[in-house]
Amino acid sequence: MNDIGALREVLSRRFRTIESVLQVDGRKVSVLHPANADDLINEADFVRDERMPYWADIWPSARILASYVVRLNGAGRSLLELGCGAGLVATAAAMAGFRVCATDYYEDALRFTAVNVAEHTGEVPETRLVDWRALPTDLGRFDLVVGSDVLYERAYGALVARAIDITLSRTGEAVIADPGRIAAEEFVRDAAVRGVRLVGHEQVPFVEGAIRQTISLYRLRRA
């Protein structure tokens, strides 16, 4: 934990940070993250592959997914998160007892996730830098694969479906939280073609201030 304390200090010096205190299924979870994602926009990153620092925000879909995951019994089970952001869902999963592997396209997202999970559970999660276009071959198989608001580009439907197919165990389940992004329908279709079929679709309202969203929780299993 001493290393986590040092990492927190480094992040707090490098970034203008904020701690958001959130209700996750009736539990208070404090998430350290950058105060404003716009501060992190890098023109060179955008020119290279249109990369934007969406990871720095805490999206409604992540809050709904965190509330879903924290209610599960994760003891003896493994969980892979596709696109962990600052670590809210990974923190909820670790609190539920899962062995967590958190992945993201940004190294700084992994650093914030490590801090947030460790400060709530005393355990440092496994983290991996992952590009869905070139998925590592050694991630392994997981009992639960999750992601929140990961379908905001059309190409991501097929990429997320492929990532789930490659990493989901034979008897496992995937849960994707989505607010109605462009690739949602394609994702469900492409996953079905791969033999990972929709077994549940719950729509959860999210209301906070001026924000009004309906978050779909897509639950999928192998046919």
C-alpha cells in the first residue's frame, strides 16, 4: 500500500484531480480521477488514431454497471473489465470479491484504477494496457467480462464482441452497460454470430440533475 500512496501522490502532482463520492448500491465509493477530461486532450494522439481521453470521466453507464457488479458474489471468480477508465467498476468488482483484471487503452487510466481499487480493498488489481484492435493472446479466460459505454464508435461493436469471445470462459457471462450508442445493435448481432448470445436485456433509468439516460444492461452467454 505504500507504493499505492506514492502513486496517488504522483498522479495528484501530474493531474488536476478530484475525488467523486458516489453511491454504488447504497455504498459510498470515492473515486480519484482527473477533474476535467478536456485538460487531457492531446492533438498528437487524436491525429494518430482519434484517441480522446474519455476514460477520465465517470459516465452514467459505469455507475449503473458498478451497482450491478457490487451485488454479485465474486468469491473465487475472475472478472475482466474492457475499458476500466478511472476504476469505478473495477473497484465495485473487487469489493464484491472478484479477482479483477482491469484493462484500458491509456496507461494513466490503469494507474488511477490501481489506486482506487487498492484504497477501497487493500488489494492491487491486475492491470493491462490493451488495444482491442490487437488483443493480447495471453489474457486468459474469465468468469465475467464487463464493459461500460464502450460502443460509442461504430467499429467498436465488432471489436468488443470479438474481445468477449476471446476472453469469456465456457460457462461465463458478459455484461455490457450502454446508453444507446451507435454500435450497440451491431455488437449484439456480431456477438451472436460468434456464439455469444443475449440472455438478458435490462433497461435502467439514470437521473441526476440535468442528466437523463436509460442504460441498457446486455447480458450474454455462450450458446
